[in-house]
Amino acid sequence: MFISCKKNKLVQSHTSKQQIIGNVFTDSLLDRRMGHLLKCIFFTGVYLCLFSFHSCSISYKMNGANINYQTTHTISIADFPNNAPLVNPTLSSALTEGIRDLFQRQTRLQMQRKGGDLEIEGEITGYAVTQGAISADTYASESKLTITIVVHFTNNVNPEESFDKTYSSYQTYDANMLLTDVQDELCTAMITEFAENIFNDTVARW
């Protein structure tokens, strides 16, 4: 009888140990599963946030342009007439095409002749050569070519962003050289500057 009771106690003790070990194993497994689930939820949330941000960036920005393409679809850039006292006969077309080219490359806006959601027009008002730095022998060592333009920007979607602005740019060159020898290169550099400044003020707004 004593031996039987002792065996029963041993069996119960062994069973209790198995139950404790089983409970510990089950709790450990649940903890690992819960941790894995929480990690999945966390990384899924991060991915969704990044995807949402990236999607918004694609919708509204392209190469620096801050444009809402859901409301703004077209742009019109008129020819810039040359009304400066000194006229470079190729400057008008070169300036106009330089501005158009930048907007075509850097945005998804459709170019149209008139009545775009955004409208850019203007004129060349100044094209002048002046003496620059004076050398030790009191002769000018360089000359300066300055171009001035006036721009009228109309935003038909957000009229409060419309403006009129004067832009001026200059390039220097060796005073011993003729303007006709260097003006194409100088004008190209200034046209690039004008186009970038107009782009930044109209659609990038940095």
C-alpha cells in the first residue's frame, strides 16, 4: 500500500513537471510568435508610409518642380520680343526656346500656344556692353555684357502666385576681343541662367 502511494506521488510529480515544461514551452512559443507578428506589423506600417510618401512625391514633384498635376496640366510660353536699344538678332528666339526647353525637360506640363494653365510672356529690354575692371596701365582689361528681360507670369489655377519681374544677368570677357566673337557663348550662359531663375520662381518656388 505504501509502495503504491509512493508510486502515485512520483507519477503525479512527473506529470506536474511535464505540465510545467509544456507551459513554459508554450509560453515561449507564443512570445516568439507575438514578437514576429509585431515586427511584421511594424515593417508593414513603415513600408506603407514610405510608399504613400513616394507616391505623393511623384504626383507633385518632378526634378524640382512643385506642381499639382491634378489641377495644372498645360503651359504657354510666348515669344520674347527684343525691344532693347542694341539688338542681337538671334537672342529673341534663343531665349524663348531656352525657356521652353527647360519646362519640357523638367515637367510633365503640356505645351500649348495660348491659354495654358500657366502662362509666361515677356520681352528683352536691355542688351548693353560696359567696361569692366581697369588694369594697372589704366586700360580696361575686360568688358561686360548685360542682358535685361521683363517677365509676366500668370497662374490661372492659383492667381495669387502670378507676378511681374525684371531679371538681369551679365558675363565678362577680354576687352581685347570683339563682342561678335564671344556673344554667342556669353548669351548661351545667360539664357541658361534666365531659364533656371524663371523656372524656380514659377513652378519650383524655392
